[in-house]
Amino acid sequence: MARRHDDYRFLKIRDVIGAINQKVNLMGVVVEFSIPKQSRGTDYFCKLKIVDESCQSSGITVNIFAENMEKLPHIESDGDIIQFFHVVVAPGSTSCLIFSIIFLSFSKHYSIG
């Protein structure tokens, strides 16, 4: 089965904000992150703030939920680069996106500098 060109297209943060209920690919630099912890329910979650060249001053906050801690991204420090693949942008605040691990695939790269 051939992959579509869109499978490899990354949206800029300013464009992701307008892609509610759509699957997107997103890449950004982590500027803030929380320690993973258990949610009020049975899931675990962590919060990241990421920026890119289109949205350097404010960035976006990403809440990530997973069924266990091992499925959450392991952020080591500010400056880590993270990619999200085929995430569904949930409706909500324009500064906060919520990704469910059901739709989440990510890769983390080493810090810049």
C-alpha cells in the first residue's frame, strides 16, 4: 500500500491551531514540560509547551494522555525536539491541544545546544 504525501507533511504550529478534529503531523522544540503523573482517572498524562519558527513567543501547550507512563514521551530537558505523527487536534482553547495516545505516535530527538 503506497503512502500518501500528506503522511510526511508537518504543519506549523500556527496552522495546527486551525486544524480541529483533523489528523496532523507536528514538530516543535520543547520549552516547558511537566513530570508524567496519573490523571484523576486510570490514565497517565504529561504537559509540554512547544514552539516552532511560526510561533516562537507563545507556542502551544500539549496535554498528552496514555494508558501507562511508558507510552508517554520521555523529555530530558528544554530544547528537546519532538515530532507528533497522525495526532488528532481536539477542540478547546487556542493555546492548548489535547492528544490521546490512541492517535499519538511521536519521536524525540536530542536537545539543540
